[in-house]
Amino acid sequence: MPHQQQQQQQQQGMAEVPRHKKAFIAMRALGVDDKTTETVLKNLLKVYKNWEPIEEENYRVLADVIFEDGKNQVEEARKRKESQSSSDYERQPKKLNSTQQESRASHSGGYPLQSSGVTPRRSPESEEREIAASQPFPRGRLPRPVPSSPGLVTRDTQNGHNISQTHNRRNASPVSQRSHFRERGNNNEPKPTSSRLWSRDRTNEPKSPQTHTRCDVNELKPVSQRSHFREQGKDNVSSSQNSMRQDVAGASSSCPRANRPNSSSVSPQARQKLKGKEPIIHQNGKKVNREIFKEVSMGLSFKEPKVENGYAMVPSNYGYNALSEITFEPYINHNPEFEVPVAVVRSLNQYPAVNDGAADMSTAGHSNGLTLELANVPNNIFSNFEIASSPLGEVTISLSCKSSSGCPDIHMPNLQEVLKLAEDMAENTRHRSHKIIEPNFSLAKLMEELCQCFLQLATNRSPTDDIQAIVCAEGIHPGYLQLALSSSNGCRNGLVDHPKGQISSLFLEWNGARNEEKHQHCSESSNSSRSMLAQHHQLNRNGRSSSHNVEDICKGEEGVKIPVVNGHDSELPPFFHYMTGNTIYQNAYINISLARVGDEDSCSTCYGNCVSSPIPCACARETGGDFAYTADGTVKREFLDECIKIGHDQSSDRLYFCKDCPLERSNCGLTKCKGHLLRKFIKECWIKCGCSKQCGNRLVQRGITCNLQVFFTPQGKGWGLRTVNNLPRGAFVCEYVGEILTNTELYNRNDERTGTEKHTYPVLLDADWGSEGVLQDEEALCLDATYYGNVARFINHRCFDSNLVEIPVEIETPDRHYYHVAFFTSREVGAMEELAWDYGIDFHDINHPIKAFKCLCGSKFCRDMPCTGMRR
Ligand SMILES: C[S@@+](CC[C@H](N)C(=O)[O-])C[C@H]1O[C@@H](n2cnc3c(N)ncnc32)[C@H](O)[C@@H]1O
């Protein structure tokens, strides 16, 4: 029988079934028990007052609200059913058999909503029986709202439900991101026309309900549920429906809206008061995430390390040992008992691909294309392995191997062997001490031993060899503990406990390049403050260890060495991970694909150096048909003047005021958009262009070329950046590199920060917000260089007459909610002069809850003076 006909017949057959029963049947197909359905249904009916919106799209609203309660609820329902079925089976084998027969005979799966596979399908007859048996409905729990952002599941302290929770990057399940992108990908057919228009269209693009529903149903698996909800928030659902849905969820829960780490959870106090591309001031505020964090920080799990076939270590321009054909161990859990995978093994440096690289091997190269394209092959080869992680990834052990002579002789040992060895070691300890637990037992020590075992097996070296684990705390993040492993050459730093006793992440770094030179270097270290290794383990003022290479803070990842100079004492800058390009933290939506780069956004027919061509190519269209760069590699005078002027003049005609500002959304619209500075963009050629990598219109993407120094400023501003040589006006200095965060993530991150913790100033990527319509939370982005960044994180603020100007640069995507922030000199800069840019802070904003800092810029135009009234 044709499928359509079959469906029609079934629908007709269903006409007699009461509406609520139909809803039960539909939800059962998703594995939801009647009790749950009934509870949610009642609440929905209270809100909607009629059935139509509930029945739309095969009870999508109902399914959404139910599943927003977390998969666990469904699991509980499933378990209840299963235990009921099994006891039924024991008691009434005949009945079950007949049901099975009915099922086989009559049910053909005619509903558009497909089963998730969690609950076995029932025949309509058996469903009818169950409906009858379930009347009257017992009172059930009300569904709880969950964050709309993808994440893994943690326990809700109030009622024991699992709720979805966004957490750290290691938890940024490639799958959750992948499913997110996949959904985007629904609309993602290659459109070689204007991608910017496409980007606008995307938000409003209607979808066929049928297709949509099917997609949702298919997504109703542990991981994909999240994307289902995400999509719900994106489009296709009227705002009234959305708000009603929130009402239902909200009415059914005491969980305040602000407690949800989605776009609505942005702290109102954490409001950005600055205009244009100004830094965002950090706040202390809600503690919700921390509460949840505590809940999930229980225990470590390990997984067999696997290196998939087809992995090939290839050097990337970031100096990482990028896996060219990487296959992430996906966070798919086929066991319905567990929402969260136990652990993953993956390359540390394989951050979630900008595009859906993990999902699509064929595009992985493209998505990381910018990585492969932009820089030179490094001398040092790194390889990183994540050995183990806690269920939600708050604690991970990673092994980073570095070798100057290629990849060290290292293989992934069998995890069972590692664990066995660790257990044997623990057993030996127990026998020696005659105690069950050593009095000086510490988790860090255990980790150390575990890592020791790992290394021993990975390298086939005995413990007497000079490989030792060193645990040192690095206070760069609340609960961030760094576990560094280095050659035991006298440089062992010992154990430094994390100040808060809270472990967020363990990073085990092993420097496998054990050459004699380094041994010597280190043995001299006690006397030599210049020694790299001595500095490497030096404690800074906070009593925490830094692991910077003072000769080159970039650790060889830039084309130039950038040393750290401290004329005052032996302190080093706080630790951070150096990287040459931006990296997505978790939820930021940036879809980089060649298909999105239209013909008008590239110059495929060009050859060599576009800038020296007599006819400017398509890439110059953005800058008025003329390149922004001169053939000498500086920004053209007029263009630069204009950029400086825009920065100084923030009158309202230069500002874009969002109707629905992502920064203000959390304040329930109580405050209006404060305006975003519309800036001039530079558009660089990229890999879809025909020109060479050395093309003059690829300046920023080639990275730092001038000689810079990180130095300790004498004025009390902390560390700063200066140029070693004279720089001409319009010279590219560096890009502001950091983690790409949604603003919500940033605010949540700020909430996690301790009062004493130093941070850099995140940069809001709002230079083109006006052109993309209403931005979703995952499109309202900023860069945070606190933990991962480049030298730009050392650039201090100077009011008004700073010698750097920031210019937005479009490179790999025409969707300008994401772009690069490049610093160019706004005037000639003398050798050893400090480089500074105007953060755009309004020091007189008395409404701002936090005053950033006492400005010590020394400018005669300093705005941090009483009644200067100076604007930027
Ligand atoms: C992006 S970081 C710059 C690097 C920073 N000086 C350091 O030591 O890491 C921003 C921080 O530097 C300090 N800073 C930057 N400009 C300053 C200024 N003009 N006056 C005083 N402090 C400044 C503030 O503490 C600010 O929070």
C-alpha cells in the first residue's frame, strides 16, 4: 500500500479517537509515558486554551515542553514502562504475546512522528488499552524548563531531574555542536550568491512543518534532542508560541528564568555599557552555573583511548599537530542509561571545528582551511591526547607531547593496562603503608600517578627514567588546575594545590624533547633568571606557576619571536594558552564553508598579488572598489583616517540601535540598545580567491611580522606590548585573538570568576550587527583572550590618542557577526614605544556597576579625569 494512502487511512481511523488520547499516542511514539504527557498537556491547555496550537506539527509544542524537561524524564518513563512490561511479561505472558502479535500485524508506523527507538512501538489497539487503563490520570510532575543551549546533562538539585547544562569547552560535545550545525545545514544548500543576504534570510526562512517534524523526530536521540530545542528557539515558532511555551515551563517550575544559562540568563548587571567595539566589563553575579557545576563534578571516568584509522599527523600553521582526517570520538551514547559519555580521547588542539568539520570529513579540511592556509609549518611538532575526562568533562587529563625532532615515539596504550598499572601502584602503596588510604592522599597525586602510568606505557620507559609528573596549579580560571609533566631534570616544581581545592581541568603537558642542551639549561637555572626552564616554573606574585617561554611567548607559533621583558622583577605574565587564531569556545555559531563565499565575495580568476593589479578585484568591492591596503602593506591613508574618525565620533548617526539587542535581551527589554558602532570593514582575499598566499590583500591572515615585546609597564598598568622597531602609519601590528564566545557565555564566565582573578578585556564583535537583522544569542559574539589568546591581550588602553586603531577584517566568512579584529598603527610609532588602543570605556558612566580600572594611560585627553567630558 502506498505510504500516503496508508497514512490517510490511519489518520481517518484516528478521527474518532479523543484529542487527548491522540496526544498520548503521539507522545508514546516518542517514548513518553501518559502521566508525563497528561501533566504537560494540562498545563499547555491552561495556557493555550485550545487544542489547535498543541496539535500543530504533530504535537511539537507538547514534545518540546516534555523534552525540555530533560531526557531523563523520558528515560524514567521508559524504565517505568519497561519494568511494567517485564512484570507484565512475568505475570501475563499471554497478554504480552498477543500485544506483540498485534503490533506486528497492525502497526506500520504511520505517524509522522517517528519513534526515537527508546520505547518499542505499540499497536493502536494496545495504545487504546493503555489509554483506558491510564484514566483517570494521576497527578504528575510538572516539566521543568531547561537551557536552550546544547550541553550535557546534570542533576537538578531540586527534584532530581536531569537538566541540560552548558559547560566547559571539553564538554562542548562535537555532537551537540554538530547537530546544531546540521540543523543549520538544513538551510545550508550551497548558495553561491550573496552570503550576507543569505545570512539574513536564514533567520526568517520558513520550513516545511512536515520536514521539520521529521527532522525533529529523527533528532530525538540523547544528543539530538538538544538541537531540536535549539531549533525551536531559532525559527519557525511564533514568538507568542515561544513565550507561551516559556510560560508553561515557567509556570510549572520554580526555576527562575534568570537561572537558565541561555540568552535570557544574561545578567542584567553584566550589561555592557560601552559603545562600539569596546571591552566588556566583568561582573560578579549569579552563582547558578557554579551550583550546577558542583553537582556534576563527581568522579572521573575513563575511556579506552582510540586512534582512529585515517588519522594523520600534519602540522598546521598554529603549530599544532592537526589531525587532517580527524574523527572525533562523538558524544553519542547508544546506551540509553547514560545521557553523557564517560570520556573522550581526542586531540586537545582539535577544538570544535568552526564548521561542522567533525560531522563531515570532506569538509573538515575546508573548515580548518584557514588554519592550514595561513601560516608556516612550525619547527616544533605537538601532539596532544586527551586521556580521560570526567563524565561532563570538567576534569580532563590531557597529554601534550612536544618534540623538536618530530613526533616522539609514543603510542596510545590500552586504557585497561593503564588502569591496571595504576591499581597495582595503589595496591603497593597500601601494602607499604598498611593503610587503606594514605594520609597524604590527594586527587592530584592520584592523577599524577595515573598520568605517570600512562606515560610509562605510552613511551615504554620505566618509572626510573627521567619522566615525572608535576602538578602545578594555574589560577587562570576558577578551578583550573594545570598538571604539567616535564623531564625530571632538576626543574621539578612540586605540587601546588589549587587555591580553592576545586578542580576544573587537568592538563598534563609533557615536554618530550629531552636533549642535553635543555638539561644543561635547567641545571644552570637556579642562577640564571634568563633561563627558559627556570622561568618556566617560576612562581608569580600570586604564588602560581607560569609556564611562559620568556624568549618567545608565542612558543614559536608566530612568524616572529616575541620575548617577555621584565625590568622590575622576575615575575612573568599570568599563564594563558597562546594561539594565533580565534577558536570557538562552545556555542558561537560561525558557519564557514566555501559554499557560503559567493562569487562577489571572492576573486577566483585572480592570480598573484591582487593589490598590484591595475584593476581591483571583487574583494575590493567592500572598500569602495579600491583595496584598503597599499602595495607596501599598510592601510591607505584615507581609509585609515576614516576608521580613526569613526572610532572618535560616536554620534548617534554612526551607531546602530538594535530593535532586539542581544545584550539587552536578558533585561526583559527594560533597557534599550545602547547602540553599536557601524565600522568600516576590510575584506581580505581568501582561499577561494585565485591569488597567492602572498597577495597584498591577505595581510592580517598572514599574522604578525613586526618585532614586538611584552614588557612590564612602569606606570602600574601591568604588562604591555611595545614595538622594537619604528613602525610606519597604517602598519598591521597584530590581530586580537581569543576564544569566540557568545555574550551569554561571557557573562556566565564572568560569574564564575573569582574577585581577585585578572582578566583581559573581551572585545565585542558588533561592528556590523545592523546588517544581519535580529541576532540570535549564538550569533552575538565576542572574543575573550583571558585563557586563550595572542599578544594582543597585553595591549593596554589609552584614551583618544592611542597609536593603534582596531579595524574589522572579513576573511573567511561574509557573515559579519563574526570577523577579525586587527590592530593597525594610527600614526608613526617609534621603536620601544608602547602600543595602545582605545578600549572605548566611558569612565563617567556612573550607572555602570563596575568601574573598570583607574586609567593610567597618561594621555592629555584621558577620559578618566573629573569632568573632562571627553568622548572617545
Ligand atoms: C587587556 S589587559 C592589558 C594587559 C594587562 N596590562 C596585563 O598585565 O595583562 C587590560 C588590563 O590592563 C590594565 N590596563 C590597561 N590599560 C590601562 C590603563 N590605561 N590604565 C590602567 N590599567 C590599564 C587593566 O588592569 C586592564 O584590566
